[in-house]
Amino acid sequence: MSHVYCPQCGFLNPESANFCAKCAALLVHEEPGSETTISLTAGEVEEANLDLIDLGIKGPALIVRAGGGLAGEVFPSSGGRMTIGRSPECDVFLDDVTVSRRHAVLIHDGPRFMLQDQGSLNGTFLNRSRIESAELADGDEVQIGKYRLTFLT
């Protein structure tokens, strides 16, 4: 299994990761024959007016920043509702006992994205505050169990 070092902090990440598990910097994989590599933090992506399409991601997405060995995984929003939980049937499968089987749901309602807790035992957190239901904005941090995710539009 190959690994890639984060150009921002030097952390060793799996080759399949798109973001650093330690600092959440974008991991840009060098193409054969390429001489330069770019590393952008979420703030730098916003400042540079890059969107997810520039990063190879179609539409809004949740990006796992830390937890359970999924750091760097990207879960694009594929429609009106995206389920999040420990059940393998969920759109975002977070396999850990700190996550309820049907923990939360991300709802795309027109221009808005709503995150709703589904009665989970450990709660759903948005920017470190426990929520039952809240509107998401670009760059928001979502915590579900031991997983920390970033929402990007």
C-alpha cells in the first residue's frame, strides 16, 4: 500500500486520501512527469474561488477529516436526502459504535442543506454545538460519533 506525505504538515496518509488526516490540507497527487505539487487548506480553496468540480468532486459533499481510518474520504450529496449512520445501508457508512445505525440525514431543500439528527444516542454536532436540526454552510464542521467531517458546497 502506497502512502503520500502531507505537504502542509508532513503527516503520512494513505495514497487514496484526498485530504490530510491530521491537518485537513488538500493532498494533491503528483502526476508522472509533473514538477510541482500544490497544497491548499479549506480556507485557501475558498479564497482562491475554487469549487468542488476543480477538485474532481461533483456537487456538495461531506469530507471526513478525522476518525475511523476514513480521513480524506469524500461523500458527494447525490440527491434530496443523504443518510448517515452505522448501517451499511446508509449513504455515508460510519462503522463505529459511537455512531447510531441511522444517526443523521442531510437534506437538500432548494438552495439550502439541512442536517437533522435522527434521535441518535451520542448526538450530532455542528461547529461543536449539539443540534437537532440546522442549516449547513460551506466549511461547516460536522461531528458524528468520533468522526469529524467538513461540509463543502
